[in-house]
Amino acid sequence: MPELTLDTETLQGLVDTTDTEFVGELITTFMADTPPLIAQLRQALAAGDAGTFRRAAHSLKSNGASLGAMEFSSQARALEMLGKAGTITDAAAGVDQLTVEYERARVALEAWQHAA
């Protein structure tokens, strides 16, 4: 359910400090930037590159949190911690889970945009 995926208070706080159009631009950027960052996670995982994996996960975590996609952000944080620890060999399932949560967040953000 989208309402469980998205902390709408976070989005409303952004609207209150900026405006709806700007928040829409942030959402559009999130949707454009996330698939390549998830692909970067997969590439870093395949290459055993924990540093790149950590940086991509960190970006995803921050981007998700700023828009209220808290479960997405939490999952990205867990992946970031694996990258920081250098233990990414078994992270494929986590990346798959993050991809599913991204889709949920994307749907919820689109619904929020249409309602705003």
C-alpha cells in the first residue's frame, strides 16, 4: 500500500519550506536517478567493489529519506552498512528487495504528485 511506503509528513514539510513544484522536481529527479544507482549497486556487487557499493547505497538512502520513502531508505542504509563493512558478497537479495521497494515508493510518489 502506497500510504505505508511513504511518509507524507516529510513531503508536506518539503512543500511547506519550498513549494509543490519544487517537490515535484525532486520526485522526478529521484525517479530518474534511482534505477541507474540500483544498476550501479548490481555492478559493484558483481565486481566485489564494496566502496562503490557503499557510495551508491548511501545516495539511495539519502534520496529516499528526503522524500519520505522511509522503508526504501532503511533498506538502502542496510546495504550501505554492508558496503562499509566490506561484506557485500551475499547482498544480491538485499538489492532485489530494494528494487521492489523502489517500485512501491515510485508508485506512492506518483500518487502523491497527482493528488498534490
